[in-house]
Amino acid sequence: MNEPALQDLTVVNGTNILSRRCFLKGMACGSLLAMGSPQIVQAAFSGFTSHKTLSLEHHHTGDSLKLTYFEQGRYIHGALEEVSYFLRDYHNDAVHSVDPALLDQLHAVKLLLGTNKPFQIVSGYRSPGTNASLRRHSRGVAKHSLHMEGKAVDIRMEGVSAKAIRNAALTLQRGGVGYYPRSNFVHVDTGEIRTWHG
């Protein structure tokens, strides 16, 4: 349910990342172009759209949210606050500001998947106390988890495989991507580009 500690990961040098990034983007673009959706590919990789909307459902609280968080070239402050509250630590209702780049990453994944289905949030923000408690019960919880900085979410989507979500997130190369097929979710964050299998 959590990303591994950074020191447990192999960091690939810049040249290999660029080569891999180009390969993955090319494969994704080729696949989507074959399906006749060049605008989707362009929007996902450029990050530019006139507005960005997300639909979210929280696995633990039952809350749902659909909102536009970016419009006319600007983030909407009130929408960011709303998403931050939605992604709160559901154990104690602690709230932390969400990284807008994380929302952009989810939006781009949605575009690559070609769907408007809501992301189901398994885990959003975690307070330090909650993270410490989870660490005591699971060795997979990172001590300095990006969940504690509002820079990570664990997600799934009804009717879309975790593998498809992982592949879309990997194609973007915008941060960490953890794949948890047995628990049926994908971790995405705005940290260093890295990947792991849980």
C-alpha cells in the first residue's frame, strides 16, 4: 500500500531514463494513435488543456467528488482546497495541501486510459502518526512516505485493470509508480521517477 524507501530502489542514470521514456511514450502514442485518438495523446503528454476535471471516490469514507481544478491556465484555489480535504487522512481527519502536479498526473492517466470513470482512492494524505502506525503493521510502508507530503495517492478504477493504470502512469514518467496487483491498486506520486512491484 506504500512506496518503498528511496534507498531500496535502483536509480537509473539520466541517459537510460530518457531512452526508456522515449520508448514508452512512443509505444503509448502508437497504441493510442492506432485507436484514433491523437488529441488524447497530445493532451496527456503536453499537460495543456483549457480545463482539467477529475472524478474521485474514496474507498474508505464513501465520499465522492467531481470538480474542475484547473481552468484558463490557472489552478482554482478553492478546488485544490476541496481535493485536499477529500484526500485527508481518514483515520484522524488531518488535512494537507495536495500537490497540484499529482492531480495533473491523475488527469493525464485518465486521458491516456480514455475514460471519465472516477478514480477510487485507496490512500491519500497520511499524517505522520498514521504513517508510523501503518509502518508498525506493514514492512511495505516507507518511513518518509510521500503520502505525508500530499504528493502520493493509491488508486484503482472500476472496470480498468491495475496493470492498465500502471502502464499509463509509467508512460508519463512524472514520478513514482508502484504496482500492487494482489491488492488491486497502483501508487502514483510526484517524487523521483522510479517503479516497483508490491
